[in-house]
Amino acid sequence: MYSFLAPILFALTLGYLATLIARLTGTVYIPYLILLGILVGPVLYLIKPSEAQILFYNYIGPIGAAFVILAESSKIPRYLLRRIIRPLSMMLTFVLFVTGITTGVILVFLLRAPVWVGFMVGAIISSTDPASVITSLRKSKVSEVPSTLLVTESVFNDPFSYLFLVAVILVFFPNNISSVQSSPFTFNNIFLYVIFTQGLFPVLTAGALFGLLYLLRIKLPKDFKEYYTAMFLLFGLSAYSITVFAGGSGYMAAAIFGVLSGNFMPRDTEFENYKQFMDNISTFAAILIFVFLGASINLSVLVDFLVPGILIALMLIFIVRPLAVVLAGSVDMQMKYEDLLFVGLEGTRGIFPAILAPTILIMGNVTGNILLQYWGQAIESLVLVIIFTSLTIQPLLMGRIYRALHKDES
């Protein structure tokens, strides 16, 4: 029991230290979490990397992602969703896949890596981060449309990024899909597999559980009043867990449940208490995710891929994503060019790529495949460097970029 709790308590202490440094410097705290995780893990061995890997891969990563998605998706009002539904649909499909594929191609040519490695990294880093986006927007005066689009995209593209990764695995390693998610149902067709596991299962599970919770909340408004936070949490995590058990995307189920609960439950004190509780828990989850990601990394592999990771990150930040967003806007997003370019330049990478980073390494460990183990460590290191670079540069530039693009409006 002690060996399990000690690293977690240590990580939370580092989280407090990182938050303190971020407040003093006026920056985002996540890069400090990564650096402190590397320091106490592979450098000083205060947290054993092998122990950090077990906690991160099996518990902290997937459970933390469920909490973060539940918390952030419940904050999106449906009236704003209706306003940005067209640009949001383009961001979740065209922009996400173009960004991932283009980044993957750049990686393949830059590192002379196998094609599947490029597509794996592209799928993993295609998701943007709600925590850092929301924190940065609070510090910058950004108009409603681009800020809402950034927040909504960052919440919803996590499940779509996961869908992208599942599709890549199905194409290149169909026999290893059980290492990521295992369905009791048999699908001989990849298209049907994706439709059912990434779409139908999450929608039905989240919808049914929300309907049951809503019924209890409306029919018994006083009987469980002091337990509403626990009930929300129970039903939300059940949507995630049941969908995963059925072989579907628990992240998609969590996002759907969060949006439904945030828009259709009574806006009373009990619901506000639940939202505050989820905010606190998601903050703890983010701290643990990034500290343990840093602590579990292979330092020698990280050094080998440090420079390529920075180059790929810079191309992703300043070329690939902005071009993808502007191109999507020229097709059908009905937004001003200045807002499009701003959204393109501010797609920070964060929590979800960190959670998906060890996927290939896990596959290699499960199958005993040395090639997957090597490239799994490489992919994890590349993703960590991309996240760190993104979260170091983009939040600092948000206010400056917005003012520069909208200087005629001031």
C-alpha cells in the first residue's frame, strides 16, 4: 500500500510546486510538471520509472482522462454549440485528420521512420488540450466565437483523436487491437467496427445512463439531494466503464454524458457543487498525468529524439495546423480570416496526447515485440517533447497573437 501511495503523494507535492512557479512567472504549470517528473524519475530515481509506468499506463492515464473529459464537456452550453456547429465539425474532422496525417508524413521524412510510426504520432498529437486552452483564454481578452471554438474543439477532439488512433492500429496492426480495446463482439469489417465501437456503443450507453440519472433527479429531487455529486460521478464513470467493457470508446461516452449533464440537468446548487468537485479532481488528474509521464520516460531515448521532436513541434505549431484551419475555413467555416488564423495558431497539445503516448509501448510489452517496444519508447519521447514545446510557446503567445491579428478592431 505504501509503495502505491508514496509516488502519488510525491506527484501531488510536485504539482503544488509547479503551480507556484507558474504563478510567479505568469506561465502555464504543465511544462514544469513534465520537467519535475523527469527530474524525480529517470534522473534522481525518487520515483522509480518502472513504478511510474505501471501507475501511469494502467490507472492514472485512462481514469484521469475520463475525469478531465467529464469535467470540461459539462461546461459547453448548447446555444454556443449551435452557433459554432459548422466550424466545430470541420475542426473535428478535416482539421484533425489533416493535421495528424501531415505531421506523420513530416516525421517519416525527417526521421526515416516506418510509415506506421508517423501515422501513430500524428493520431496521438492531433488532439488539443482543454486545460491549457481555458487557462490561457482566462488571461487573454479573446472574443466569444474563437474562444468558444477553441474550448469546444479541445473537449470534443479527444474522442476523435482516439478514433484516429484506433483506425491506424486497425490498418497496420489489426491483430493487436485488443491491447488498446477489446470488444466481445466480432466485426469482420473495419468500417463496421469503427461505427459500432466509436459511435453507436458510446452514444447508446451515455444516453441511457444520462436518461436514468435525469429521471432520478427529476422524480426524486429531495431524496438524494446530498448525494447528487456522487450520483453524477457514478453515472458518468459508469458510462465510460461500460462502454470500455463493451469494446467501445469510453472517452466518447464520457464526452457525450458530460455535454448532456451540463445542458439538461437543473442548474441548482447541487449541480454547481458537482462541477466544482470535478474541476478539482481534473486538476489533480492533470498533475498526476504529467508528472508520471515525465517520471516514466526513458531518458536516453528522450535525448535521442529531443531535437527532432522540437522541429516537428515547431512545424506543427506554426505551419501544419494553421494551414489546415485556414484551408478548412476557405471551404466552409464562415469565420473571419483573423479568427481562423488565431484558432490555428493556438491548438496546444496536452493531456490527451500524454495519455495516448505509451499506447505502442504497451502493445510491444503485451506482445513481446522488440520493434514495437523500441518505437513505442521513441513515440512516447517524441510526444512528450511536442507537448512540452507546445505548452511552452503557445500559451505565452496567445494574447500577443490575438492583439496583432485584431489590431484594427481595437
